[in-house]
Amino acid sequence: MSVLQLIKSGGFTMLVLLACSVISIAIIVQRCLYYHSRSRIKRKDFMDMIKKEFEKGGAKQALEICKLHDTPFSSVVHAGLTFAGHNEKEISNNMEREIVVETTTLENFTAIVGTIGSIAVYIGLFGTVLGIIRVFHDVSTTSAGGINVVIRGISEALACTAAGLCVAVPAVVAYNFFIKRIDAFIKDMELCASETMDLLTLRRK
């Protein structure tokens, strides 16, 4: 059967899965591009530049470096440097707040992909069950038909399960990838916050 025939045989359930697939793919592409754009510099290289500016006594230049690099950890370091004149607790709190803000931004839309990955298979199974019910109902209400008609109807109904798997597997893989990337971003932000606090503490001494 062609793709169009499979969609027609699946009925409303197949349309729901098709919509889930489009949404999932759109979010996956958007998130991948977003994560790539915000990880163009490594944490170690970034912090080396910040430390060099501190050694020169140029806190303002360090802030400019933070503004030039649009990464989650640069925002955290910027939050710490802007509170350089405050006590350690206030500096730490400001960086922690920035970590929460950045983490929330990084997690945008990922829950939708995870949800689609979780329910797509069940939607497909639901469509298959409805298709099988429809096949047996048609056979029982008409004298025409036979084993070939039943087998054909069941094969068409199973298309929903196959479609559900095709939607669910990429969504689950992408969701796990997103979680791993977010965890890596969080670790970088926490390490940068700790290093920034050390730099500000040493500068006071």
C-alpha cells in the first residue's frame, strides 16, 4: 500500500499520529539548532579568557566577553560579575537564579517531545484496536467476505501501530538526547559559577 492508502486506512488515529509527528520533528529541529547555537565555545576556553582579563585587572573587559558569547554559562558568569561589589552570598544567589532561568529556557518544548514519545505507541494501538473492531463488525453484518477480507482489514489496522512506533522511537531518542545536553549545560553553568566565585574572592584578598 502507498503512504496515502495507509493514512486513509488508519482513519482519524493516523491523522493524530501525523500531527504528532510534525510537531515532534519541528521541535527536534528547533531544539538541536538552539543547543548548537549556544555551545559554540567550550567552557574551559571561555573561562581561560575570563581569567586572563582578571589577571590584567580588567573586570569590564570580562563582562564584554560574557556579552559576546551567547551561552548559558556566559550568562551565569555575567550575573556573578555584575554583583562583584556585593557579598559572597548575594553573588552566589544571583548566579543560582541565572542558572534556574537558563535551565528553564533550555527545557522549553522538550516535555512535548517526551510526551509524544510516551503516548504515540498507545495512540497507534488504539487505532489498531478500532480497526480490528471495524473489520469484525463489517464481516459479521454482511454475508460477503472471508479470511482474505479479515486478513486485509487487520493488516490495514496494524498500520496504526507501525505509525505509532515510527513517531515514538525518534521522539524518545531525541528526548533522551535533550536531557543529556541539558545536564551538560547545567554542569558547565555550575562549574563556571564556582570558578567565578573563586575569582571574585581572590580578587578581594
